[in-house]
Amino acid sequence: MNDMHRDEPHELRSAIRDVLTGAVADGFTPSAVCAIARDGRRIEPVAIGDAVRYGANGNELAPAERVGASSATVYDLASITKVFTAVTILTLVRDGVLGLDEPVFGRLAAFAPGRRAGAKRVITARHLLTHTSGLPAEWEDAPGGRLLDRAGTLGRPGMLERLAGSELEADPGSRSIYSCVGYNVLMHLAEQITGIEWSRPVHDRLLAPLRRDDPTSAALTYFPDPENCAATEYQPDRGMVRGAVHDETAWALGGAAGNAGLFSTAGALLSFGEWLRTGMGGLLPPQLQDELWRDQLPHVLDPQASRPDYGQGLGLRIGHLAWAGRSGSEARSHGGFTGTSLLVDRTRRLTVVLLTNRVHPSRDTDVRPLHAAVAELAASG
């Protein structure tokens, strides 16, 4: 029995290595790093491919010039950042300075004006956390164009006011549409409450307590050393992006945003996932922890609103099988546009992290099937 138990991680790592090697060979991503914990036992990460395969001008590098991926490679987490945003917001609820069902317009002067100001006045933090506010998916200043104030004519405060003034596309509670705008409104709200720019509350309220409980999470940061990072996309106005956030809105806001901006190694993100799975060291009281995990959609959507085929907690998606695999109906997960995913399953005592830089050098591939396949292996291996 003991010999079999010792062989299980080896067999699982071998199976995952085969899947990741095939994905890299087939061009779905230049690199991938997977880290898994089962029953609290961490399995040594598997790293495949090149963290940097294309140079500053977007051209493919000679093999000798490439940077191989390893367990120490730092990846742009993209929208997995939203889970950290959600937990940080819940610490404000914990402290009694924000109500989950408190209308946001009372805290943000720029929030209510617009054609549908009356509808916006009922939007709460719960709506924003569950993507049911009716705000648009992406931040657009004009039809077809995002407001990217790179020249600094508005400054960050002006940009946030413009963001808060985004017009609704639907009434609150009438639909479930994934919204980066909503999560940046949450960031703006937190800054108004705390008087501190976003990266500091996230660090003080979440990353520092996590690091005290588990020092292996230290690689989680908004501002990594670019030399340690996997490259992402080649963009004509930015060159090859490496060590700076890929998401255009987060980049325009200075790198640390509510929708994106965090970087991590696979191991550090696994530490967060396990911390989340096991109660976060009491960071949140039991009632708020339950809210984080509970499917909110039956309570925030109008009865006539159509529901997606997955649930939505406060930040975490529930049973999102496109990422979590066929057996992941009870899993909480989140993916990132750069090709990253975090899965936490309390029922199966399982945490799975898969980090890729599939947008390197361009955003032409879909790696969701790869994430689902790895989740299936982790659950059954």
C-alpha cells in the first residue's frame, strides 16, 4: 500500500507532463506550469516549454536564446486577480465599513449620472461581485474604443471617474454578464473607503496575512521582476510584454487593478488556493466565507432572467466545466485571459493551478480544453 501511495504522484505528474508536452508541441501555448495539492499534499510542479520564445520585435528566437519555463517562472494571472479583489472587498465588509447590499452610488460621486441613473442607484457590491450589475463587460470610452489614457491627460483619478460613470447596458439583476468594469468599480470603491491606492489594501488585507500563514505565497505580487516572468503578447505600441500586466485597462490604470494585474508562480498561487480551501486562517468570519462560496445567482437575478450553466459565488465561479472538467460540478474556479486557471474543490480536497502564456506572441489559441483535461487528471489520478 505504501509503495502504491508513493507512486501516485509520480504517475500523475507523468500524465500531466504528457498532456502539457502535447499542448506545447501543438502550438497551443509556448509554456505551461502545473501545481496540484490533493488532501493537503502538494505534488512537485510540472513545467514544460519556453517562458520566452519570441523576442522584443515579435520574431521567434533561436532555441539558444529562449528562456525555459520552470517552477520559479512568474506568470500574469490576468482575471484570476478578481478572486483576490473579491476577498479584499469582503474584508471591508468584515470590518463594517461596507455593506454587501449597500448601494454603491452613495460612495462614488461619479457613479449615478447618465441615461440610466435611476437604475444605477440600486447597484450594490454584491451585484458587482457577481457580474449582475448590468455594467458593460469592457470599459469603452466611445463605440469601438477603450479609454486608455496613456498620455496622462486625465490622470488615474480622472480615469476612475470616467469608469464609474460607465453607462448601464441592462438593468441590475436582469442578466449575468462577466464584467471587468464591475471589478474596477469595486477597486475604485475600496480606494474611496480606505483613502489608499488599490495595491496597498490588497497587500495589507490579503497578501500579508496569507504570507504570514504560508511563506511560499511570497511570489504573489502586482509588480514582479520582469526577468523572472513569462512573456505574454507582442503589441505594436508596447513591444513584447513581459513583467507588465497584459490587460490593457489594468495597464492604463498603472498595473494594479481590480480586474487584473497580479502575477504569481504556480506554487504561490497553489498556496493561495489551499489557504482558500481550508478557511483562510480565519481571515473572514464563517458567514462571509459561506457567501464567498455560495451560488449567488438565485438571489441576485430577477426570476425572469436567464442563468448561465454555472453558478457564481462572490468572485468564484461554481461548476464552470469549461475550466473545471466534467467532474468539476462542485469546484470553484477562475480563469485568466493569458491562459491561467485556479481550481479549488473542497469536496474532493483538491486544488489545481495551471499557468500558461498562451497569448505569447498573439491571442489566437484557446487553452480551456487543456485546463479542463488537467483538472480531470488531477481529480482522477
